[in-house]
Amino acid sequence: MTYPNSISIEEDGDTGSSDSIEETGHTNHQSQCPDTSAIGKKKLPPKATINMPGKKRRLSSEVWDYFEFIPKKDPNDELKCRCKKCGNEYSAESKSGTGNLHRHVKRCVKMTTKDIGQYLITFDKGGLATRNAQFSQDKFRELLVHAIVRHELPFSFVEHEGIKNILTYLEPQIRHITRNTAKSDVKKLHAKEVNRLGSELRGCPSRICLTSDAWTSIVTDGYLSLTAHFIDSNWLLQKKILNFSYMPPSHNGVALAEKIYSLASSWGIEKKLFAITLDNASANDSCVAILKNQLKLKNSLICDGMLFHVRCCAHILNLIVQDGLKEIDKSVELIRECVKYVKGSQTRKLRFTECVTQTSLDSKKTLVQDVPTRWNSTYRMLSSALYYRLAFCHLQLSDSNFRCCPSLEEWGRVEKICSFLQVFYEATNAFSGSKYPTSNLYFPQVFKIQLKLSEECNSSDDFMRRIASQMFVKFNKYWSEFNLLLAIAVVFDPRYKFQFIEFSYNKLYGPGSNELVKVRNALFDVYNEYVKTSNTPGALSSCSRGSNEVYSPHGAKEQEDNQSFDILEEFDQFDTFEFACSAQKVNWNYLSKLARDILCVPVSTVASESAFSLGGRILDQFRSSLSPQFVEALVCTKDWLFGDKSEVALNVLVVIKAVRLQLEVAWRMHKFGIIMNAVVVNDEGQSIDIDVSHSFRMNFESGMHQPPRICRNSLITSTRTCVKWLGAA
């Protein structure tokens, strides 16, 4: 366009060259030549150039984005400019400089308070709202890259004509980007998040636990997934995929150890490692041995690495059950044939649905067909078939072609097998979580499995006795090698505590067993290690192990050895004086640090294996040419920005733990005539000192001989009133 009388602006739209402003009324005009000073520099918004007699000057200051030149009425008049926001005029001569313009930009009222004309009125959720109509190209590119990462879109998505047409319709001024630009933006986003996560890992108050596993892509490239688990300053469990790194062959123990150590060192966390969870491959055993030696040189392991290696419990359970189910009972085969028959045609499905309706069963429950190589699907098949047992019997009467329905005796056998597998199925589901702590769940679940195996080994059913005996041999192999860390973690669960460990070992091995003494000594060894390595001035002396004598249950009624009775209900009646005197010597600050580290230990590698599902969707048969660097950037960035968040705030568990310990110690101390005070927070947030032992006086004098225990099935409905645990964040 052309300004009247004096100034004309020539715009070169797509080439990105600067606009030119030519002053008329002079006899000497210099020809316009391309400005080469911006070659290799960052592309700037279109700027103006002023042609003066004998010289040419490009207006390179960013302040000119906020001002426009005022056309001269007379060639001899002073060149002036006008603020695009408020309309104030200033001198634009070179001798005046741009300082006054910069100062005006900072204090211009309409620069900081948006003009109402720049807003659009929208109707949202039944009310009027305003939104800024100004379009930001940088924000558009950021959101576009987030969409590519979050929804696993191909980079060519930004070049699809349909998408470009939609975006252009929404914003005519939009500048579309290419797939190469999208790749570059993803790489920058990944680098930015690496720096942020690195600072978070190095600054987290807890130690860091790792899980790792290997995977082969569709193009036979090997990848190693390394996942970090830690508890942040808010007592929230965090799970982050640190690396999804290319792993060349061979995948032996030495190569795996070098790879894991180099990745941990790149994050700067090699001195903060607490434990690593791996599956039971033989190469992982040598890998852990090498990692231990490397970390011992830096003196960065707790208890000389005694608790460092944790075997994947879900993988162990799978091996145990697969070994026992090598010989499938005839009744299981009949159930499989029944499901296959019903799912064989649409007519059979409709007929079976009619039978379900006639027997008043819920037809929405899925009838599962199993995969013979996956025992958990076999359990789900048996469970769903038992639910539709009456429907199958009704189908046998109405359909003469259905001849594989089990007999009453075979249905009873199926019910036994399903009940037997249910214990393993529930334990596997509990171990496979990544949003909640799992280290405290291992010991109770394995205890129930051992009791179930012992019961079936003495069963009158030959088939159940045979498979239970086969599974019990492999179970004893892994039980003898289990990490003591997984027993120590139970102490920090307010539903169980140390009483459950004592109860379990008394049930399995009798009172005073060496196994219980070993766990107790390991617990105090770890605690004393934290006291020793702590730099806190004025620390209390470490807690002694106390006597190795294990007290027999006090006040608990003898129960008959009947496994149909809920073993945890029996534990609710169990009481012991063990650990009470030792708890009085515990320093809560060290205990909170120990709780952070132990509760974040994962007992399975499911978190790392879940990355393979994401990697398989990103690197599928249609996008198999992505480089390993971009695969890692896409997998990790999606996990960091849009991964599942923890559903459990561990500070609630810790507060409950503190309440339970303080109340129990108060009861013990009251029995010996010692008064103990606690700090209680009321509904208004005010702290009140109370005599905790007073709450036990009435009960104790009326004959109560055991402290209150938080019920294992109780739920937290309010955290307004709680006991402060000094030392917990």
C-alpha cells in the first residue's frame, strides 16, 4: 500500500525480506539492494528501511514493532512516529535514538491493560466470558507439538491438507510448519523436559529406585527401558521413564550393567540409587553383581547393597503357576470347549443370551475365552463360566448339539481350581500397580499364597495335591531367596506393622524362628545405617536391636488350623509386646527418610514393560523408519508431560503410621506409669497439646489389654484431625 505525499512501503510477503520505506521529494535515490546483514541470523518480523541521501539504514530495533511512521506533509518536516496502542507521537530521527521509545513501551497503559476491542465475547457454561483475539504463532506451535506427542500422531500430520484447511479457517494469519519443523520442536521440547526432570531427580529428598527391561521393536532394534520411582517432597509417589534407549547386541550382563550405569550417571543419580527391580533372566544376575561393585566403589549403597536387587514378583508368580498348570485337568478343557461353542456363531450367542435371561443372570458380564499360554486368562475364563453355570446347564437342555457341558462333579472341580488360582491372580494384580506403593503388599500376599499351597498339598483331591506340590517346590526356591527389604516394608504399613511379620513367621515356622530374628536384625541394621549416614547435628543414638528373643502371642486366642477362616481376621486378634520398647528409641526424622525410600520400591517391572506398549504404537509397521533418538524423545516426553499421576498421597499413610505408633507407645508407656503428650491439629488448624495416655486410662482400667489397631479394611474419611509427625515433610 502507499502512504500519501512522502512514504511508500513495499512488502515482500513470503521471502521474509524487510519492508522498505522510501522518502520522496529528493533528487538522489539509491537503488534498493538486498540486506545481507541478517543472513544466518534469527528471522525477525518485517522491519522498515529508510533511504536518506547518501545512506541507507535498516530499522532493526524491535521497538519499531510498536510504532508506525507518520507521513510528512513537507519534506523539510521532522520525521515522527506514532504508538500503535495509545497514539502518542515521538521523534523518529536517527539523532533522537530509540531510548524514549523503549521507555514509552514500558509505561504505556494500553500495553499492559488490553484494549477491550482486542477481546471477543464468548458464551461458556451458561455465562458470558471474554477471550483475547490476538493469535500467537509460538503458542500454536507449542500446542501442536504437544498434540503430536500426546496422541502419538505422525510428524506428517502437520502437512495434511485437511488439517491445514481447518487451521487456516480458524486463523487466516497462521503460518503452517513442515514435518521437519515439527521434529525439531519435539527435540527442543524433550531437551527442555530433560533439564527440568534432571533438576527434580537431583533435588528429591528420597533415594531413587529403578526398574529396567529390554524390548525388540518391529524392525528388530533392541531398546532398554529405564524407569525411576521416587517419593517427592509432597509424599507423592512418582514414576518417570528416564530412558527408552537403543540397545545394540549383545544383551549380556556386562553390556546391560554398562548401559544402566551410564544412563544413571547421565542423570546424575548414581549416588542416590536404593534398589533396582529386574526379572529373573540369568543375564540380570550378573548385571546386578557388576552394578553393585561399581556403586560400592562410590560408597553409595545402603547396607553394602544387601537390599539392592529385587526380583520381579509378578514374573516369579507367573513361573510358579505355569509350572503347576502344565497338566490341565479335563474339566478345564470342557469349560474351554463350552466357551468356544457359544462364541462359534451369532446364532449360538443369541441362544445363550436367551438362556442367561431365563436364569435371571446379568448378561452384561463378559464370557471370556482364554489363551492357553496365559494362566491369568484361564482363571478369568473359569470365573466367568462359573457365573454362567446355570445358563450352560439350561443350554444343554435346549440345544441338542451342545454336548460338552461339565457334570456336577466336574463343576465342583472347576470351582476348586478357580478358587486356587484366585489367590495368585489377586497377588499379581496387586504387584502390577505403578500408581501406589507395592513393596508393602508383597509379604501379606506371599504369606497367603504359601498357606494356600500348604493347604492344597494336604488335599484329598489327587489333581489339586499334584499341582500344588509341583508349585510348592518352585515357590520354596524363590521364597528362600527373597529380599528382606520386602518384609521390612510391611512395618511401614499401618494395617500390618511388625506384628504381622511376627504373626506370619509364628504361623509358618513356630515361635522363636531364626527367620523372624533375621528380619528383625535387618530392620535395625537399615535404620542404624540411616542414622550413621545422616548429617543431622545432634542426632539421637541409634536404636539397638534388643533381645533376639521373640515373644509368643499375648492375649490372642488359639485358632484351629482351618484355612477357610480368613487369616487376616485371625491377625486382627493378634497382639504382642515385641517392638514396643524399641519404638520408644526411634528418631522420627530418620524413620521418615527410611519410609520414603522403602515405600517407593516397586516389586514388579510392569512400569518398564508398559513403555514397550507405547513404543510399539509409535514404532508400528507404518512408521518403522523413526530413528531411535526420536523414538526415545516421543516415549519419554509423553510420559513426563501426560503420564498417569499417582493416586495415593503417601503423607496420609505416614500420618496414620505415626498416629498408630504414637498411640501404641503411649499405651505401653502408660502401663509403666509414663505420661506422653502429642500434638493434635483441630478443624481450625490450631495445634493443641494433649495427654495421649489419658485416652487409654479408662479402657485400660476397664480391662482393655491391647492397643487400638487401624483396621486393615478401614478407609480414611477425614484428615482434619491428625497427629503431627515431627520429621515428616
